Amino acid sequence: MNKQQAVAEIERLRKEINRHNYRYYVLAKPEVSDYEFDTMLEMLVTLEQEFPDLITPDSPSQRVGGQITKEFPTVAHTRPMLSLSNTYSFEEIEDFFGRVHKMLPEQHRDNPEFVAELKFDGVAVSLLYRDCILVRGATRGDGVQGDDITPNIRTISSVPLRLGEYVYSEKELEKEYAGREIEVRGEVFMTKADFARLNEGRPEEEQFANPRNATAGTLKLQDSAEVSRRKMMFVAYDLKDPQGAGLTHAEHLSCLEKMGFYTGGNFRVCRGINEIRDFISEWQEKRQELPYEIDGIVLKLNDSSFWDELGATSKSPRWAIAYKYPAQRAKTVVRNVVFQVGRLGTITPVAQLEPVQLAGTTVSRSTLHNLDEVARLDVRLNDTVVIEKSGDVIPKIINVIREERQGNTVPIVVPDVCPSCGTPLEKPANEVNYYCLNEDGCPAQVRARIEHFASRNAMDINGLGKAVVEQLVNSGMVGDAGDLYSLTTDKVMSLDRQAAKSAAKLLKAIDESRKQRFDRLLFGLGIRHVGLATARELAAVYPSLETLRNASVEELSEIPDVGPAIAVSVHEYFSKPSADAIIEKLGSAGLRLEAGETNKPVNLNFEGLKVIFTGSLEHYTRDEAAGLVHERGGKTVSSVSNNTSLVVIGKNPGSKLEKAKKLGIRVISESEFKEML
């Protein structure tokens, strides 16, 4: 084939591939099999390899992906990417409707229109197009700037690489969009089926909790070829077009569809509060039938010409709001209860359930926390129970359906001995938990301590999950965390599912962990009552393990926010021979046994402030948020008092919020907290 023939064939293949992509991902009406599609794409790639000067940025071949060898650069958004205000109450939707109504000019208050859209449970991104070509894809980040993840965005088949490539002829495209810079915002997500395929065959400890977590993790991968293999979708919900300023939001959504974007297709223009209520109710019933997860409904004033006039708070636009559906529930049966042993010897009952679908995943287990919780619920074996996913993530038993209780139920009784090592269990006075006191000889405790040491907030050893740790301990290769640093390639490869490549990755992660900060190492030791925040407090006063080991209980008790119980726990830990052994191994392996320069504050934005968190945070775990405060000169506390400086609230805040209001303590949202950082 000569070059002239190649040009014609490449053009034909591109048009066909783009057309089939559009029919498959946007219209959901495929015309060819996966095999036929893959064959066309393979032919295109082969031709472009033979004639590399014919490759263009908008070719479908550029979706295949390749290695990314650099970190994602940070880019500024053309306009802030704000978060929507969330509510679980329809009364607050009515309040929102009333507020917008009052803020509109009087002549426009007559029954304003709102567009109701499905709230996809994914990751927000911004796409930038110049002369119709995709030039940048970025994450939300902090709302002002985000990560440039363009190579990963290109792999998503429902993202047009050229605007209108599926639905316009070249002349129409040139006439309509050429010469303009257009920004499209939307959500990257995974369908339920693609999420299930991604988790299929993975060890339990490596499985993703839900499609949103899987999407967020995938977008940050440094290998876009792997991103391409993990199927994701993009739904567009916002268009910034300099020549489209006079259009309503519904008209913008129609424009996005004409450009070739998937918009979900289920939005509706609502007039009046009753139509909004009907839309919310309709999709609360129908959302289980969707092939993807939604967690609510978004309402936006349709007349976008008033958006700037209505403006925004520091975190959210005043012309839009998100109604979040309550946590999903399901009915199932308790088939068994097993007792797990934690790293501190704590015995925790875990219910084994009849598997049931809930919020897009199969739930077969739920923690019962302790025997007091079992008594409160009055749950028994073979009981029919209602389970709920708090935040659509963590399954828990809400109540027992007593009217369905049969004569075959059996009370749950704590065992007399440890299920792991057979040591008699003990229940200290004034505590609800039972404990196995065989600290060094209980395999379950040894495994749990090593898992804790390797966890994300401690030494962050990627690949050292539950299954690998179990094999290492059971084989006798590892007896404590210090033994991890004497592992060799041959030893790791002797484990199940550990070939040369995976063994090398694990050993590299272990080696990288030698560089972790002193306070994270201190947290990773797993000392009773010493969380990440307390580890930072201790590291600030005792900047080496040697000085901390020599501290008396009285000296430790004088540290703010430590107190007598933690002081005794720390002192007892360092008094044990096992602590001497592990510290010697860690020191010999080259880990940081002192703080050095790593504990210098990032800034002093929280200097002198005592901060408390209440409710579920969207962007951080509690430990991560506390760490950010400590790195900026502040402290975190566990209870609200007159000495508390600041309360940061997440979703569903608890009684701490009410107490803070009564005491007149400043309360801020998570977005405001991010700004303070």
C-alpha cells in the first residue's frame, strides 16, 4: 500500500471506529461485535505505525495508552470547580427553591425553571478543547487547580478527541466550532458491570470497595495502558462556550450531545417544586435499574444567564444544589458469626450474611463491633436483619426484623478461648471487649500488627495485603515488622501468586518504606491508644525512639492531649523485650528512628488552634485531616470544650456540632477547611 492509499484507508477506518464508538458508548446501540471493532482498531494502528507522519492527536489509536514516566503536573482551572451543597432533606430543597426565587429579578420570578439531573457517583474532571481538539483533561483538585491527567483521559472512549467527530461532517464541524476554546466538565465513572469485571479474580484485600474508589484510583495511575484496560465512562454536565452565553442550561446539555458527549439522557426541565419532587421520587425507585451508580439528584437553575448574578459562597454555587438519597438498605439473614482477633488482642464479632446486593456490591459480612452491640440489637444466628451502607460504603446491621424470627435462632455467645491461638479470653473491668493476652504467640495478632505497620497511614507498603502477610507469618519468614526488611526475592517468590515481577514490586515498596517519617513509623509500631495524631504529638516532644523509650510515665503524661492512659500504654510497650527486638531490626534496616528535619511545619495556618472533626469527610480520612492540621502548627482534640478553637463538619455531623453551637465555637465546612490549609 502506497502513502496515498494509506491516507484514504486511515481516514475510512477512523470514521468507522469513531462512529462505532459513538453508537456503543453514547447511544448504547452497537452495530458490530467487539471482535470486529478490535480488528478495525488493529488495522488502524498497524497502518499508522507504517506511516507515523499520518498520526494525529484525535486519532482513535491515541486512546490505547502507554507508560507515563512523570508525575502529573498541576494546572490552574479557567474558573473555579466548586462543589455542590448537599442535602438529604426535601424541606431544604424547598428552602433552596425559595432562596433562588427571591434572588431573581422580580420580572423573572414567575415559576422559574430548574433542570433536574442524575448525580453520577464518580470523579469530577475538566476537559479543554481548542480548535475542536482535546488539549487537556484535569482533576478537580482543590477547585482552583488540579492534576493534568490528559493521557489517562484520552483512554476513555466516551470522551471525544475531536468535538463532533461522531455526529458532524467536517464542514459542519469547521463552521460550528473551529477557532474556539471550549471547556466541558463532567464526571468519570465506572458501570456496575465494568467494576465487577475489574474486581473479578482479585484477592479480597486488593478489591476496590465501590466503583467511585476504583475510578479515582485508576485516574491517578502512572500507566495509561493500564487505565485503558480498566473501562471507564465520562458523562458531561457543564459547557463553557464563549459563543453560547445566551443559551439555557438545558440547551447547553443539548449542545453537548451534538458535540458527541454522553449526558446520561435522563435530565428534565422542571417547573415548580412539585415537578422537582416527582423527579426525585421517580429516580429513588428507578436508580437500582441503572447500569451505573447514582447517589442523588442535581438541581440547577435553567436560565444560566443569572448564574453569575446569583454567585456562589466560598464553596458552592447559589444556583444549584444536590439532593442525596439516604443510605441504601437491604434485607438478609445472619448465617454465622465469627470472632476476629485484632492487633491488640481485641475480639470482634463479625456477622456472616446471606449474600445480598446493596449499592452496587455484594455484601456478605458486617462487623457487630462488640458484645454490647450484639445485645443492643438482640441479633441471633438465623435472624432476618436490615443492613445499610453508611455513605454507601460500609455495611452495618441496622435492626432485626423480629416478626420474621423463627424457632431456629441461636444466641451469639463469645468463645472461652482465642479462635487463633486457644488462649483463654479475658474481659477487663469497665470494658465492653474481650481480649486475647497472648500478644507475641497469637498468629492473628502478629499478622494484624504487620498489616497495621504496612497500612497507608503508617509505612504505606503497597502490595503487603492480608493474604501475603498471612503466608509470610504462617511460613515462619516473618515474626514481626522488623523481619520484612530481611526478605529476599527467592523468599517472596516462594509464596503463592508471587512471580518475579510482583515480588520485585513488593520488595521495592518495602525498601521505599525506609524513607517514611519518624511519626509514621511510631504510629506503625501499633502501640495501644497511639493513633496518628498522638504519634505526631509524641514525635514533636521526643524526636527519637531512644528518648521516647527513656521517658517516664509522669513525663509522658505532661504532654498535651496524651494523658495518663496513653502514657502508661507507651511506657509498657517500650518495657517489653519484644519492643527491643523489633526496634533493633528496624534500626539495622536503616529506618528513621528519629525525626530529623521531617517534622518542620508546612506553614503556620493552624498555629495555636485546637481542631475537632465531626461527620464523614469527603476528601480525607480523619487521620489524614488531623495530619494536615498538625503539619500546620495546630492540634486535634477528641471532645468539644471551651478550649476548642474550631469544629470542621462533614456529612451527617454528630452531637459535637450542637455542643459547639451552644458554646459559640467557630464551625466550618470541609471546603472551608481546605481553604484554610
